[in-house]
Amino acid sequence: MEQPTTPAPTDFIRDIIDEHLRTGKHAGRVATRFPPEPNGYIHIGHAKSVCLNFGLARQYNGTCNLRLDDTDPAGESMEYVESIIRDVRWLGFDWGDRLFYASDYFEKLYGFAVELIKRGEAYVCDLNADEVREHRGSFTEPGTESPYRNRSVEENLDLFARMRQGEFADGSHTLRAKIDMAAPNIVMRDPVLYRIKREPHYRTGDQWIIYPMYDFAHCLSDALENITHSICTLEFENNRPLYDWIVERLISGNRPQQIEFARLSVSYTVLSKRRLIELVQKNYVRGWDDPRMPTVSGMRRRGYTAEAIRKFCAEIGVAKNDNLIDVALLEYCVREDLNERAPRAMCILNPLKVVIDNYPENSTEQFECANHPQKPEMGTRQAPFSRVLYIERDDFLEDPPKKYNRLAPGREVRLRNSFIIKFESLVKNEKGEVVEIHCSYDPATRNAPPADGRKVQGVIHWVSAEHAVSAEVRLYDRLFTIPDPSAESEFLQYLNPDSLKVLTGCFVESSLKDAKPGAQYQFERLGYFCADEKDCQPGKPVFNRVVALRDSWAKMADKK
RNA sequence: UGGGGCGUCGUCAAGCGGUAAGACACAGGAUUUUGGUUCCUGCAUUCGGAGGUUCGAAUCCUCCCGCCCCAGCCA
């Protein structure tokens, strides 16, 4: 698979690695991993981690594993695993043959647990969840030791084996590390290492009824895979002492080192897995790949490219500051990428009929249109022109404000790629709405400037009524309108009911009747659109809005 | 409140004792058969605050203030 070229910025993680390289730690090796739990689809926040981990591996000529961190059977599934594999690949990264599952280590992890018991540093505790919590103490008070804390190694070994064999009820026993119930860091107050959970695991089925906790499984999985730099998000900083505690006891030689960075937040949206699951399960969206979702698959379906997402991840940087990235930066990265690659096309969202009175009836001519104004190598296409056209309703105003650069009574405009036309008259219906306008065209301006050098009011796009293809266009606005991060907890109340507007009665030029699903276009003056991966059908295309072109006209109108 | 982190432009983010990069956003202007693109220009005398060390501090020290994370048998 092609490895993308993303810029290699400097950041504190690279400083740490450089230092290791200098001192010879890990013998010059760099091994990272991307370890999602398969309990949902990955989103733009995961993409940051994917780009970081795989980017580091590539930059330092190392490796990056894809590991499914599936130690809690609840909510995990093969569908999620498949989506993760698909999405990381699509983002442009390759883990070679290094696809791993924490669940493949269950037997080894069990062995590590036994070893810890033998060292007298883990014990089986009969306290239930509530009792464990009570014994844990609080931020200000130390915890109290479990009455089961000082069982003999033999008893612990026996009990732990029986836990595995299914002798005890769910939640009745746990395996705990024997550390320090008075530790100021609550993570170190005899953390639970194994719990009993009779829930089928999507890979191991009912083979196990005890499952290792994250803190036990993750560091040891890293060690088993010879990871050198275990990069995770800031909320795990409190867990690092435990990570080291476990690894120091059970692993000899070079040990992985945990390094934390700030997770991504993006304005106006929500990236919490819990909340995204809720959106899908309660059908607020049409699925994980709904184009309004901040998931990788949603963005792909919406028309964002992997390159744009990678560019974004490189642009935001990696640091330890809590951050809230302006969604405008994401959209900038998408626009920048699409501007290069998206062929231009004309589309009328809201048609207004225009009759060119002095153009012969039953006549058609073809205009050759550049697919990209700055890139002749992208070729041309033919656009049929005839006497009856559709233009965008917004492109005509009977009584235009100053600065309006489009068609109006008494004015001339350029029809993009074709003639200059001049307003002649209009037709209204009984309600007083303009339903049709009549214009004349200047044959001498066929893709040429007027001979007399006169300037026209602007350039608008059009489509031949007879040849145009009807299309459905979906305008996606932001799914949320969360005003600031502190309001995020009430996320459902900020769902934007207008986040999806379906426009029917739209027309696209005939060259788009076979638009390839997934292909992006720039509809001139309207924005970037993507032929919908799922709903687009030849002959009647469905387009999703990717991002809008800057709406300068709207901005001017706002100003005055 | 105990512990762990973090505070540099509206938003990200470089900077690591030698006198505040860059990007987005924003504001002007030029070019343009997309109000797009491109291209110029402007945008932190100041780095959470107050003291101190120093010829010199965003960078070192002290105190203070603010924000985030931790009391799941989630990850």
C-alpha cells in the first residue's frame, strides 16, 4: 500500500525519540502501535493518533502495529474491527502483517497474572464493586486494605484458577494488584487486574469468563509486541505509574514507555465514542458512516479525501495543551485538497428558466469547458447549449442591491464558458413570483471578450434545460451547533435539525449523469460536492455537499 | 480537597537565557469567464499574574491565579 507523504513536524514526542536514538535506548528501534477498542467506528480524533503513530514509524524507519484492544467483550464486534481496518487503510497506512488482537494474548496475560500472584504482588479479592469503591477512599482520604489482601500465594493461585473455571459469580471476585491503598494516586490503590464477566467475546466466544483490565492488558500487550513508544492520550497520565509498575515486574530487558498527548477536540462537534454510539443507536443519524458524522467513514462518504485528513492532522500539531480546533481549519484542509483535484462542473440547485429569445429554436451547440481553470491537463468536457436554460434562482434579482454582481433588469452577465446574455423581460405568476426571464445573447461573445471592451456584471453558471440531468443534492450543515465546549455535555439539545437538507428538482450538466460514486466535483460557485457513495445511481445522481465555497456574497450582504 | 497535567495572537502552535516562527481565522488591495483559485499587505513591544536572579527572561527561581484529568469489576 502506498505510504503517504505527510510533513514531519517537530513535537515533544519526536524530541523524546531523538533523545532515545542519541542515548541508544531501544537500540535505535522505533515501534509504535495504534490500539483502538473495537466498540465503534474511528473518528477524526482517532485519525490524529493514526497519523501520529504511523507517521512516527515511517519517519524513524520503524514499525507501527494495528492492535485491537478488545479486553472487554461488552460492545465489541467484528463489524467494528472490519470498519477500523478499512478506515485505517483508507487513511493511507499499512501495518504489514502486524495486525494484533489483545484477545490473542489472553492466555499469556493469564500467565503473567499467575506470575504476579506467585511474587506475592496480586491477590484475589472477594469484595464486590461497591465494597471495592468504599475501600478505595477518596481524593483526600487514604483507602483501607481489603480483608482479603493478605491471603497466601497458594490460596490466591487456587482462587484465581477457580475464577477462570467459572466457580464464582460475575462481580463476586477480582484479581487485584497489591500496591498501596494509601497511595496519593488513586490508580495505585490496589487496582483491579481481572474481573469475572460472563459475556460472550466476539472472538473468543465463551472460552473465557475472566477478562483482564486495560491497565493490565495494555502495557503487557505493548511489551509482547516489543513496542518502544506507547503513545496515548492525556487522561492516561494517571495510569502511567501502574503501567510501569506492571511492566517492571513482569518484563525484563527493554520496556515500552508510555507517552501522552492531548486528544483532539473540534469546535461545534462531539467526538466522544459514547455519544457517537448514542447518535447511531437512537437513529439520530443514518449510521456510523452518515456524512454528518465526524467518523472517518462519514467524512469519506461526504467526500473528504484521506490526504485532506492527513494534512489536517499534520496541521494541528501534537502537544499537551487542551485544545479546541476550529472546524474552519478542517474545512480549509479539505478545500485546499479538493481545489487541486476536483473537476469543475455546473449545477443548478434551484432552477430559474431563462429563454434566449434571439437564439434559434431546436438548435443546440456544444461548448468545450475546461475541467479545471488552472489545470489544462485535466481536460475538457462538452456542455450543450440551447434556447432554454436554467440558471440559479439566486443569480437573478429584480431589484438588486449595489454590489450585486449577477443578472438583473437592464444588465448583462457572462454565462460561464459561453455567451454574454442581456436581460430583456420577465414573466411572473399570479403570486408575483418570477417564473421565467427572457434574455438576448451576443453571438460575438462566444467564449470571447466583447469586441467593444465593455465589462459585464459577473459570471453565472447555467445548464441547458433540454439536456440537463435531474439530480438530488444533499446539503449537509453541521450536525451540532454546540456553542462552546462546556455545553458539550448537553450535546443532544444542540443537534441541528437542518443539518441535512435534501434538494430535489436540481439539475446538473449531462456530463454528470454517470458520476462515479465517491467522485468529488466543484460545482462552480456552489461549493464542493461528492457523488454519494451509497445513494448515487447512474442517470439520477445524488450529490453530497462536501464544503461550501466561501460565500462572499452572503458576507457582503451581512455587512450592509 | 490529595495526586497528576497544562497555561505563548480569536483558534492551533514553534520557541528550551540573546531580544515572539508558521498555519487557520480576520481585515485591506491586485489579478481572474467560478464573489473560487492565486498573489501581495496588515494582524502578540509581548508570552496567566506578581516578585526575584541576570548585561539580557516566554525560557531559570519563588509565590499566586486559572483550566483539564483521576474515586468503572470502561478504555
